Amino acid sequence: MIALIQRVSEASVRIGGEVAGAIGPGILALVAVEAGDTRAAVERTLERLLGYRVFPDSRGRMNLSLRDTGGGLLLVPQFTLAADTRKGMRPSFSGAAPPELGTELFGLLLSRAREAHPVVAAGRFGADMQVALINDGPVTFWLQTRAG
């Protein structure tokens, strides 16, 4: 499972012109489910999303997590993160999970996140979405939980 996370001042996702999810300060996570991912990958990814220290403490060091700050978490499914771009001029998506597995595991990630954190919003798997954000820093990290 891949999560490209960005520390944001605010972020939102629109579907069909309507706001499907929005947060203030927090983390926007673009999430790709990879072929072979399991429930264990979902749990590990969630632990990292909530516990990764990307927010500044009183000394300006990145020592605080989303759990510490209580900020928002916006989860947006994005299978294109699983693309193989190593050769040619067109990405291959053979590393991405089939849509059924992607839908299932993204849904599980979303439900587990809502159980574990007070402010969670999301896009919708398979939808044409428009994402807006103000990246704070900028601070962006690639988190990957290997299948297996």
C-alpha cells in the first residue's frame, strides 16, 4: 500500500462539483492499493498515517503526529501511484490492485481511520475527483507498506 502524504493547511476533494470531503490543518493522503496488499497492510498504513511525525513542536522540529495535533485526515484513493514508470512513455498499472480489492481495502482503511481518529474525510474510489490543497511547508512524504 502506498500513501503519498502532504502536510496541509487545508485540503478538499470534489466529485461532480460537490465537496465530498474537506479538512483544515492536517494530512492529505493519496492512497494506492497494490496487488497483493492485505488487511495487515491497511493496519500498518493507518498506524503510519496517524503516527508519522510531520508537524512542528514548540522548537519547530517535526516531532508531532496527527494523533498529537488532532488535525484532519483526508484520504483520497489514487491507483496511479502504483504505476510502473521505469521504461517507455506510458505508465503500466500492473502493480495496482484489481478494482475489487482496491475498493475493499480503501474502504477498510477509511472505516478504520474513522474509528481511530476524530476528523477523517475522503474521496470515493473510482470517481473522477478534483483535489485542492495548500501544502504546508511544503512537506510531502512517500510511505509504502510492502505486501506480504
